Amino acid sequence: MNFSPGILALALGAQSFGQGFDLREAARLDSQGKCAESELHYQRALAAGKPSPSLLNNAGNHYLLCKQPEKARGFFEQLVGTNPSHPNANLQLARLPGTPPIKALEYLARVRAGGDPATLFTLGMEYGRLGRFDRAEEALHQASIVRPGDFEILYQLGRAAARAGHLERARTTLEAALKIRPEDPGALTELGLAHAGAKDFTRAVYLLAQAHQKAPGHPGILLALARAAEDAGYYGDAAIAYDRYLKLQPTDETARRDRARVLGLTGTRLEEGLKEMEAYIARHPDDPAGHFNLAQFSWRTKPEQSLEQLATALRLDPKFAPAHVARAWLLHRLGRDEEAVLHLNSALAVTPHDVRALDLLGVAYLSLDRARDAEPVLRRAVQLAPKDPETLLHLGRALMALGRETEAQNFLDRYQQERPKRQRDPRREPGMIESATLSAGQRRLREIERFGAIARARPDDPLLQMHLATLL
């Protein structure tokens, strides 16, 4: 059963035979889109005396269908005046154009849906429209209890849960929806976004590539795929996704800026990316993010040039925390830790829970022989990210500098446990998006070909040979 956030009832009964006939006939004409003909029945019924709740409700619905929302508002307001918890009247008043969000939330709070899934669904959709995703999730969850196999309810519940920050529920709910419609591009997209929100970018790329295959002309899916691929370190694939997206949305200047940044990360298209970024800055000289991105092209090879670009970004936006952190990192590399500390404190004033800024501030203090200042900063970083190997290592170093070797060893041991055994390098060449759309058998053959080529180039690597043997 599909629900839509529309009119819940057209004819709810009447107080007299004559009025009842008019309502039934008017509802039939409304359902056929014959507004002028049904209008005569409403006028006759309204002239007959004090209108019943059924007549007020149907008249409001009639004027909604016939695109006269302000007339509809008057009838629904009369109805809630006599029945403050009337579900349809409150829902429609909340939805009407021009209703302030705070007033709309008041109307929605009056709705007593009971166990009616249609009302619960509409209530959830309206809460979602108003940005109250926690309440949307609650209403849609109640609807899913009544109708556990309804795709639309599960899909919207997954979306609401993701936007409420409940990513585990979002994933399990969307997976349940995909069991009903395995190839639905919307559900694949939402599940991909939920995985991206949980920083499982590789899985996000796989799901978003599947969604793109099902709906190749949908620009929103391509943009989400481009950003997930970049976050996963699949820079070549991200560039391809941006290229496809911009063919559909050629006027999106933000995407052009982000595409230029990704081109620089691919290595093979570095010069193209640099030209694109410079052209973007020429068109948008007041965009601090553009100057920040341009700084990325040179901060490893030309740090002084990069510092200038970051300084420009911060002149344009003094509260641009990533630019403060990046500039501090460069200054630390150049041995200018006093300046780095100033930038990191500025960044933390804006984003006090930034683990990387806290960690780098602790490292800068250590370089300045200020271990006592480094310790509380690094402890805060470890509290926020207790399994982050870098912060564990640096806190251990600070404690060693303070002569507390036993306590330091505890954090150094934790560092040994948490540090990655092998750091995966970014995949700069494309291939992951294509791989995600292959069948399982096709992917296996592609992996055999890829590892075969690598193993032939490195015949002395036993791990590669073992992995190839497993695939074969």
C-alpha cells in the first residue's frame, strides 16, 4: 500500500439525508476533477444551516483539490475550532502554503493518529518536511509496526532515521526496504548516503554506483557518488562522476570547484585540475573555499605559495576552521610552531571537538617543549577518539616528556594495538564505479586480471602470490 501526504478523507458522513447526498455526489465529482460541478453541491449544503464537521472537512478538501488553499484554510480552521484534534484538518493546516513552521508544528502536535497507518505516514512526512526528523522517525516507525512490509513506509523511515542521525536504524530499515524492491534507485541512494554518514565510504560508493546504474540521468545520485568516491580515496572515479554530473548540471559552480580539486588529487590530471581551479578563482575571487582548494595543489611542493592562498581564504572568512588547521600544519612543517598554535586555537574556538586540530596543537606544544600544555589537549583528543592511533602515540610522547613512563607506556601499547597494519593508498585511477556495476562473476575475473598483472610485476611478494592463488 502506498501513502501520500494528501487528503485523508473526502466524505465522513452527514447530519441529514439531503446534506449526505450532496456530500457524496460532491466527493464523486471532486474525484473526477469536476470542480465547478461539485461547487454547486457545496454551496447548497452550506446554505442549508449550521455545517456539520463532515461538511467542513469535505469543503476544505474540495478547495484544496480545486487549488483554492485560502478558502480551504477557512473551513479547516472552523473545524479545529470545534474539534481541536481533528486529524485531517490539523494535517492540512500544517501543510498549507503560508503556514509558519512553528504554527505548523502546533497543528501536527494535535494529531492523534491512533494506529491508522495513513495518518501516521502523513504525519511523519510533514514532520520531515519541517526538519523535525526525530518526530518523523517516531511516526513512521509506528506506521511500520502496523504495516511492516510496506516499501514506502520503510523507505521514508530510513530517510528520516538517517537525517535524525540514527544511522544504524537507517541502514537496517533501508536494507529491509531493498529486500522488497532490490533495484529501487532511491533506496540504494539513501542506503549509500547512510553508509557515507557512518564513514563507510567504500560501501557507499558501491551502493551509489548501483543506484546510478538504475537511474543514470539522476544528477543528485551522481553528485553523491562523486563525493563518496573522493572521501573513499577513489580519485579517478570521483573525477569521472563529477564529469558525468556536470554534463547534466553544467551551471553548478560549486561542483566545478570540487571537480578541479579532485583532478589535482588524481595525479594524472593535475595540470588540468590546476587550470580549472585558477579559472574558478578568477570567476569567484571571494570564495574562501576556492582559495583553500587552490592551496592544496602546492602545499607539499611549494608551502610558501600555499600559505599565501590560505591567508587569503582566512581574510575572506576568519572563522574558516579547515584553513586555520591547514595553515597550522604547514607552519609546523616549516618549524614555525608559535604561529601554528595561534591558528589551531582559532580553529578550536570554532570547532572545539576537532580531533585533528587538538592532536596537531598537542604536537606543536611538544615541538615547543611545552609538554605540560600538550598533555590536556591530547587527553581531550583521546577522549573524543579513543582508538585514533596518532593521538594515542602523541599523548604517550607527552607523558614520556613529563617523566611519567609507566602511564606513557599504557598509551603506547594502545597505539601498537590500534595502528593500521597497512595503510591503504588512495586509488587514483578509475575502476571502482565500473566494478560495482559488474556481476559477482565478472568482478572475480576482473580481480584475477588485476592481481595477475601486479603479481607478475612483483614476483618476490609472497602475499600477492597467495592472494592470487586464493582468487584462482
